Amino acid sequence: MTQRKIQYWVIPPEADAEFIASMEEVLDTYEAPYNSEYPVLCMDEQPVQLHKEVRQPIPATRKQARRVDYEYERCGTVSVFLFTEPLSGWREVRVRDQRTKVDWAIEMERLLTTRYRSARKVIVVCDNLNTHTKGAFYEAFPAEKARSLVRRIEFRHTPIHGSWLNIAENELSTMPRQYVTGRRFESARLLRAETKAWSKYANKKQRGVDWQFKVQNARVKLKSLYPKIKT
């Protein structure tokens, strides 16, 4: 029997007005010029499994690659939060033990009171995960403070099956390949040190994101996703 190759994609529905509306709103957000009073902040997160070596790896030599035993000890899971400003070329990684509503709200509060303390409002691009909500602030802080934070946030949610529209997701897929893949971290402390080094290196390069896919492109290349108007 001949086996055929399969490619896995996140496939959106053939025609979905809600998908289109959310997509175009995100694309319009990316097209706007940089404004320090209304910065655009993209964020995404993913779990990372911690592993401990059970045998000491053998260092590489000129003739032999570094050898790591295939066995390891599981040490639990942590959550990696990545925040990035596409136009300014800034990004930051935070490692937390969990990814609850409270964890997300605490990280957002930290940014709103430090990096964005002078911003009038922060435009947040993220997915529709149930932890990314205004209500999360009320679970983490007293109502008065929660309200003051919520008033300074404006969400731009990516559509379901449209996570590729989140620039932070692209950054988060790059970071593990550069600093995590092929390595084992037995504690959140070690992972924090490495992701902090990655953030510092990436920010030093001041590499912004030149997002070329615009609304006009979507209406041509993704024409099948647009509902057909009956006249």
C-alpha cells in the first residue's frame, strides 16, 4: 500500500463572516503606524515540559557530537508567556508555574504599570482563550484597581482557526528552536534564565516585524472565506 504525505493545517471554514470580521480588524491594527500612546502588544503562551537528566551528558569533541542519554525524569510543566511589540522590535518572555486567569492578569498588570505606564491605551492582540478576559483582572485585583487596568486595554482577538494572525505566535515558535529545542531544563529557574537571554539578544537586534499581509490581500487570496452576498 502506498502511503501519501499529509500536511496538517489550521483550516478555517469555507465562509464565515465572524472569521472575516476579526481577521480584518487585526490586519487593520497591524497596518496602523506606531503610536507610543496606543502601542500594539501581541501575546501568546504555551506549556513547556521540564525534564531532568538522569545521566550526565558527554561533552562534544572535534570528532564526536555531544551525547545525551535518551532517558530523562519529568519535572512538571510550566507556562511560557510571550509579549511582543511588532513595530518597535521589543519582546519579552515570562515563565510562570501556571497559565490561569490570575497569572495572565498579573503579567498584564506588570506591563501596564511599568513599560506602558504612560500609554493611554494598549491594543492587545491575542486569541480567544478563556483566560484572556477583562474579568481576569477582577479575579486578581480589587475592583477599583481592576477597573483602572481594564480601561487601558483594548482587545483585538484573532478569530477561531486564525491564530496565524497573531505575531506573538510566530515569535513563540521561533524562540524554542533557538534556545529550547534539543535541551532539557529541570526547573523553571533555568528556563527563565535562558528565555531572558533570548529576549535580550532579540531586543538588541531591534528586529521589528514587517507584516505584509493586508486587508486587500486577504480579500483576494482568501476570497473563498468571504460570504457570498445575495442580490
